[in-house]
Amino acid sequence: MIDEELTQRILKCAFKVHSELGPGLLESAYEACLYYELVGEGLNVIRQKPQPLIYHDVKLDAGYVIDLFVENKIVVELKSVEALNDVHLAQVITYLKLTN
């Protein structure tokens, strides 16, 4: 499956969850429902995937956790906030760096 197709499938599931639940719930509620939808689509999804920090060839647990990791290549970071800000972008960039 090409990345564009996979991304479209993920977005379709995310829009479905948000359309059915609406705004205002906790991030964990959206995460649980999106996980359910993605698995239902037959996708391989890891929920709350610990992401170690590699420092001098040593894997360190630095507290990084990816919300959903789809097909071992797509990082899905959910936010239930009024507006995204720079710290949210920095978090996703960090996860992308750590996962190569």
C-alpha cells in the first residue's frame, strides 16, 4: 500500500470518529475510537507505542509515547485542544526524528 492511500484511509477514519463524537471529549476517547476504526479497516496499529531516545547506541526511555503508529510507518498524534500551537508541532517533529 502506498503512503498516500494509507494516509487517506487514516484520515477517513479520523473524520468518521470526529463526525460521530463531535468536539469536546478527552484525547483518550478519540484515540480509542480511532484505534477501533483503523483496526476495523484491517490496518496494523500500535497504540501508545513507547519511543526510546537513542543516545550513543543506547536506547533510553525518555517518556516519549506515540499515540498511534500505523503500518509501522505513520505516526498519528491526536490532540483535543482548541488550537494547535508550536509545542504540538515540536512534539510531532520529535517523534518523526526518533522514528526516522
